[in-house]
Amino acid sequence: MEWWLHIAPPPVEDKATLELKREAISPTFYKIGNNWLRKNELGLYEGYIEGAPFERGAIWGNLTQELLASQEKAFVAQIDEMIPSRIYLYLLRYLIGFFNRNIDEYIPLEYQLEIYGESHFAPEDYNAFERMLNYHETYDIGHVLQDYALVGYTSFSGWDEKSSDSSLIVGRNFNFYVGDDFSKDKIILFVNPDEGHKFAMVTWAGMIGVTSGMNEKGLTVTLNAAHSKMPTSAKTPIAIVARQILQYAENIEEAHAIAQEMETFVSETIMISSAQDGKP
């Protein structure tokens, strides 16, 4: 890739977290201090991370390094299947690199640091930060290319007399599909950041953005595709907008304010439900 398409990682003064050693409790259970990743009895991965952005990113990358490798392999294999031509793949890579040459201007520094920490444990470390940064627009690109059926979520909610116990209930299906292998190792991740609210989200290795999640204030976020025009330049990936909402909002008004502040890559319906407000 040409030098003028290269995105430099954010500066980090202290990288001592990269030297931490993970403890293998079992072949599917790892720990680093209070942080952990394990596969539960149902075959689902669960994880917990805490701390400052670069620290929690590096720890999470360390804990999930095998999953990072398998997800990368599955993702690339599916792209190769969808676009078998080497020439088209090269052109696509070049065009996406040019299109996203300034994507770092639209992703908050906190999340760049988290991605950068995680990228140290990604396979083929050369340009891993840049590659993982661009991966966070995969959802958006799949949204634009709806003919490939990568994206098509639906959600529902019920409250008051529409709920059996009058409480607020929220549900959604998860239709982000990049092949069976990519879909095997979803993770329920609990995050305790040094700033903002604690939250949980459904994710996979390499993804710090949010497609579904709930924070400690009882605010939930789900993404649902809406009709969108073809974008003309890089903007904030919608999953990063959802992450910002989940981490920093505690009611619908605050969530709306955050969403209004950020320029997004695609149009999207973001379903927000709030225990504080008692409704979506």
C-alpha cells in the first residue's frame, strides 16, 4: 500500500501491558489479572476486561489471540469466495484504502488506542492497526452492499401492558453473516472502562464496536439497517457510534445527543431502550 494511504497508530508512552503474560486455566479459559476469557458450558465465549483504552485493548488481544487468528482466516476466506478474482480483490483493497485514508479522523482517540493495543496480537502484525481500523467499517460496507445479505437485523421491544410483567423487554436477531466459520465464536464481553459506564455487548475477536449491548444504567443499543445512499468518503463507523452511546449515555436524551454529534458512514436505525425512561 502506498505511503500516502498509511494510517499511523496513536502515540502510546507506556506499552508495558504488552509484556503481561496470560495464565491458561484450561485450553478455553485464560486470565490476565482481573481480566479473563472462557468458553462456558453452552459453548459460548464470555469475557471481561477493565482499565484504560490501550491497556484493555492489549489485554483483550492477548486473551483472544487464537480467536483473532481464526476470525481473520474465516473473514478473508469468505471475501475470497465472494470475490474470486485476484485483480478485483487488489482493486477493492486499493479503493477501500483510498476511501478510508482519513478514517482515523472520525474514530475517537480512546477507541483508536483500544484497537491499537489489540492489534499487537493480531496475525501478520504488519499494518495490523490499519487493517483492524478498517475492519470496523465492515458492517457499514455490508450494509451498503445489501445484495450480499451481510446485514439485515430486526429488533423488538415491549413494555407496560405489552410485557407479561409490565417491565421493558428488548430482543433482536443477529444477521451479520460472513460465513459459518466466522459465526462460530461470538463473545459476550463485559467491559469496565476507566471512563464512562460499565457495559456488556455481543461481539467477536477484533471488534470493539457495538452491534448489540446494554450498560449498567439499563440502556440498550441495537443496530438495524436502514436505506442508505452510497457514501462518498470515510465517516464514523456506525458500530463506533453505538459503542460511544453505550459507554457514555444513561438515557434516551443523552444517547440522542451523542448520535447527533457524530457523522456516520451509512444511514442506520439505532434502537435505544432505557430503563430510566421505561421505554425505547
